[in-house]
Amino acid sequence: MTETPPGRRLAESLVRLTHLVEHVFAETGRRYDITPQQAQLLCVLHHTQLGMTELSRSLHLEKSSLTGLVNRVERRGLAVRRRDSHDRRECRVALTEQGSRIAVDFHEEVSGRLEELVGDLAPEESGQLTSVIARVLAGAETEPGREGRPDS
Amino acid sequence: MTETPPGRRLAESLVRLTHLVEHVFAETGRRYDITPQQAQLLCVLHHTQLGMTELSRSLHLEKSSLTGLVNRVERRGLAVRRRDSHDRRECRVALTEQGSRIAVDFHEEVSGRLEELVGDLAPEESGQLTSVIARVLAGAETEPGREGRPDS
DNA sequence: TATTGTTATACTCTATAACTATA
DNA sequence: TATAGTTATAGAGTATAACAATA
């Protein structure tokens, strides 16, 4: 029996923590009658308009999947496709007023709940955790994650 | 301009982290030809057998949703339903050998990738963070999260 | 030819409601 | 009656492949 290395144990904690956050996301979404994916879309679109290709990259979705997601969100009146670019192929997706409102409220509520969960951490602990996560996130952006590459 | 409180900043980091881990989960799953949900099921089932009701609680899923998930995993030969309880209504879901292997490999790979991302932490830091996260997770279990309750 | 976005198709995932079988 | 699990149904999310329109 070898000892589990600290990095490994931390990785496992992060996975569990992730499942918890996912749950908060889903539960909060239900209160606004949107799915977690729709919520994520709204949050990404807050204060910006993006084309389908950009969106699909930022959400890690195939463009065809995104078409459906945007359709559903548009049908609910939370976003619209705009075709006012020079390039007439392109469309930009923007939030409606209602969509903006929900994006803000949803984000506020998720943050609030998570804040409660981490509430009894000391400020140093909180800061430490934040900076570690920041490092993880930064690392992930640098390292492409060898997505499309075959198992070389 | 008021300062953003540490808890709030942490909350936002958590959300981003979650999306990253979700992505790692999905991408790794694809390499084993399983969905993230199936992967999570396999991981929960590793070294235990659970009934549908227990499973549905631990995965935050309706029992009917779980029925389908288990069906699909069973069809792929990764798990089986067993009916060897005293209570003849109950079934326990257990991994097959192949299921176990995939559970281990998947878990190994996900942990490995995350470990890489947090790799350059000192062991003490790593350990501290793990226990901080453990505290958050424990807190979440205690506090039910007022799921079914109306907005009182 | 390359790029932007959609359509067609086939699965998977999920919840709600109604159900069966056992306790 | 209560509990364990399933079925029926409807909708959402996703990827692959083929496509249309524009550049």
C-alpha cells in the first residue's frame, strides 16, 4: 500500500467539489426554469454578443449542438440572433432584456449560495483557494489539453 | 467601488473551475466511450454495490432517470443488477470486471490531468486545501440546501 | 476553397406521472 | 399503506455527417 500523493487527493477533492457546484447550478436553474446549459449560455452572453463559432468554442460545443441550444433560448425570448454584420453569413447572439435579467439574477443566486457554502472559511483560506483555482484555470488555458490528438 | 468580498471571488472561481472539470470529465469519458454521467455512476459504484434508491440520492437523480442510465451501462456490459437481497423488490447494482477496469482507468486519468494542473503546489499547501475543501463538502451535506422548500 | 451556420439523424439524459410488485 | 423499482412520455442536450450560403 503506497500513500496517496497530496496532489492526487487534492484532485479528487476538486472533482467532488465540482459535483457539488453542478448541483447548485442545476437546482438554481430550476428556479428560473432554465437548464444549466442555458444558464451557462446566458452568463457567457452577459454584456457581449458572440457569433455561433465563438460561442461553440467558448462552451466547448459543436456548432450543431449550439444551434439547438440557441433556438430554445430564443424561443423562450431570452436571446436573439442578429444579422447586422458585414459578413452576411455571420449572426451574433445577444440577450434580450429578459435574458439579461435572468442572467444577472441567476448568477447572483449561484454566487450567493456558493458563498454561503464557503462562508465559514477564514479570509486567508478563501483567498488561498481562489488563487490555487486561478492557477489551475490559467494552466488549463495554456495547455491545450490535447483534445483532438490521437493517443500518441 | 466596493471591494469584492473574498467569498464572492471564490464563488466565481468555483464556477469556472467546475466548467473546466466538466470538460475534462467529458473529454476523458470520450476516450473510454462513456458519457460523463456513466463515468460518474461507475465511480460511485467502485468497490460498492448500491440499490437504485441509494444511487438516485447519491447522484441527485430521479429514480426513473437512473433506470435508464443503469440500463445503458448494463447493456454495455459495465454493470449488472443483482437480486440477492432479502427484500425481493430491491436490486443492487454492481460493476462487472470490465466496468471496474474502466472506472479505475477513468478515475486515474481524470485525477492525473487535474493533478498536472495543480502540480506545482507544495505538499503542505496541497494537504491544507484538501482539508479546506473537505470542510466545504461536509458543510454542504449538513445543510440540505432547501431543495424542495418554497422560497420562505 | 474555406468559413459560417443549419438540417437530418440517432442517442443520451432528465423529469413527471402512472404503474407493478413486494413489504 | 408505504417502499423499490419500472414504464410511458415528452423534452432537452449532444455529436456526426451532409448541406446551403457567403467569402
